[in-house]
Amino acid sequence: MCEGAGGTRWAEEALAAVWERVRETEAQVGSRFPLYADPGTGVWKTTSKGSWTGGFWAGLLWLRALASGTARDQETAAACTGRLAHWLGQDTATRGLIFWYGTALAAGPGNDSAAATLKDRAARAALAAYDAERGLVPWGDAFGGPRMLARADGVPGLVPLLAGVSQDGKDAAYGHLTRQLALSLAEHPPRPAWRAAPDGTWTACPEPAAGWSRTVPWLLLGVADGLHCLGGSGSGSGLWEAAERLAVPRWAAGAQLVPPAQEGAPEGPLDTSAAAIEAVALLKLAALARAAGREDEADPPAHRAHRILRRLTTEHLSANGALTGGCYDAGRGLAPCHELIWGDFFLAWGLAVLTGLTGPFTM
């Protein structure tokens, strides 16, 4: 996407501010992982193992290493990635979020062999968890609750992670993605979570509720990665149709650039992290459309992605580079208007694409 000479200066300045916030975060959290930060104090809630968000902190450090090119930043990113190994043995579909985003960029600035090995082990663990009868990698029980769930946030990262390991992995990635799409798109708005019954049927889960802000962005991200990783397998047309069903309403007149955390609750908090995820997914779809010679279909997602990123940087980015206004969990009132580590990561990635630092499919 090009605006002419100097047209991305605002993105370069915003990205420089993000790197400043990364330095502050690094100093504050040490060997722990940031989850969300108070918008007033900037103090992070942290965890020792990283939870499902640890890969985004590692990924953000790898993006910084790509920008700086310094050995120190590469070593910091590699050390953070190494601390994700705990999750190899955990039963969770969020291995995709943890290990794809935490390792994939390591092949760029640092060519880190340890990260590549970790990614391969994670992919094989995810493949071993694939349930062929139900056609997905179950949500798992690592975070409590029922194991046999299909959730929209169990799609992103897992599709390219699985697809990179073998043909069996590609088959599993396609099955996992299309199972979730069939379930989620059976309702409007798409429902993020479904529970499998012993007889093979699926029941809608009340949480996260239909209209959850990150449902469509997570699914769009999974579809874009599916088109990139699996398009040659004959799945392309169906995935393009799913992408259109998810994305076209987003660029209708009046569509919000930054959504409410819960559709139907306009007085509630916004979710800037959902907008940042969507921007990256749309940049991916625009690149895919151009590569396929579908130029007319590339313009709307590229234009909306640009507008989202501009809105986030002008209205929600603090002077020190924190993306504020993210909502961790509106239903529980948890961090309803905070800086979220995955929001920072996807904003940085979107800006990195706009400025030419990386491509939409570098990871």
C-alpha cells in the first residue's frame, strides 16, 4: 500500500513509539510475560508462563529485532521464545497463538534454530491432538472447563503451524479451519464457541457470547492464513467465500473501525485489539487478492486496514507507544479499557507491513 513519498511517515513515527514502549515493558517485566497494563500507570499484569498470550510478547520482541538488527535484541527475543516451551505438553488449541507468533519471525532476523525446533515440536504436538472424528484440534483443558470445544480463538496461528509440518498437518489445518467456519457462520453474528456432544452434534456455548469483538478478526486471520498455506489443495474457492462473508460487511458504509467489545452494547467498552487483529488479516487478504490477479478485490480490505491503523495510531496510541482501549473480557469486567499485549503486537505488525519492514506473510 503506497501513499506516495512520505505517505507512511505517520506509520514510521507510530512504530518508533511502539519500540519505546517495548523497551519500557522489557525493563518492567523481566523474565515474566505481560498480559495487560493499566492505562493510567502503564503497569503490566504479568504471568510467569505466558498463558495463551506469551507468543505475542515473543513475537513483538522478534519484530523489534527485525527493526533494530542488533544481536542484543535477537538474543532477548530468542530467550523469550525459549521460555514458551512449557506449553508444548499442555492440552490447548492455543498452541497456535503461543508457538506460531512466538517462533515464526525467528527465521527472519536471527535464523534461530532453537525457535525453529520449538515450532516443529509444537506443530507435531498439535497434530497429535487432532481429532479426526470431529475434524478439529479440541480447545483442550489446559485452562479449565470442557475440553471438546471449537473456539474462534483456537484457529489463528494453528492453521499455519499445522500446515508447515507435513501433508497430514495440512489436512488437519484444513479440517480444523473449515469445522470452525461451518459452526461459526451458521449464526449471525458468527458465534465464537461450540461444544461437541458424544453423538457428534454441536451446541452453541454462551461464552464468549455471539457478537464478541474478536470473533470475526480471529476467523479472518485464520482464513487468510488458510488461503496462503492451503490454497493449492483445492480449498481456495470455499475459503474465499468465507472471507467475503466475514469481511464484506466490515467495509459497508458506517461500519465501525474500532468495534465495541460486545456487539449490541454500544455504551460498553471498545476493543482496539480486535481492530488491530482485523487490520493485519485484511492486509493479508489484500496481498493474496493481488497475487491472484484479483486487484478489484484487493482495494477494499487494503483501504480499511489503512484506515484502522491510522485511527488506532491517532486516537488510541499513547505518547510512549501503548495501544490503549483494549478489552480483555467485558463479561467479567476484566481489563475493560487497557493495553493488551496482543493488541500491541498486531498494531506493530500492521505498521511494519505499511512501512515495508516486513510482509503480511513473513510470519
